[in-house]
Amino acid sequence: MTTFVTVFLAVFLAEIGDKTQLTALMFAADGTRSPLLVFVAASAALVSATAIAVVIGGLAQRYVAVLPLKLFAGIGFLAIGAWTLWDHFHAGA
């Protein structure tokens, strides 16, 4: 249960306000689409994308166990954050 709660909270917090959520919001606010259908389609897309990530992660863990994957993931997140900050402060220059 701890794993479930940890993964749920991490993914939930990471997804709040991202472009996928904003896209679903725009489709639902359009008025010509059923909000329930938008919810089902967006949920199916997120489940499919997550399934692909889990399969690839499982394969990576099995075949690349010698590499510190958490370290590489952390470095990747830091690089994306640094790039985002750089772009923010230098976009108007």
C-alpha cells in the first residue's frame, strides 16, 4: 500500500497543471464535446502512456541494472529544470 500511495502522490502532483491536463480542460470547456467522453479519452491516453513507461522501465531495470537509474533520472530532472529556468530568464533577452 505504501508503494501505491507514493506512486499515486508523485504522479498526481507531477500532472497537476501540465500541458496534458490543460489540453483536457480545453476540450471539456469547448462545449461541443461531452465532458465524460473527454475524461474517458484523456484517462485512456494517460493509462496507455503510463503502461508504455512501466514496460520500458521494467525492461530497463532488468537489462540495465548495473547503471544507477535513479541517479540518471534525477540528473535528467535537474537538467530539464535548469533548461526551463534558463529559458525563462533569457527568453526576453
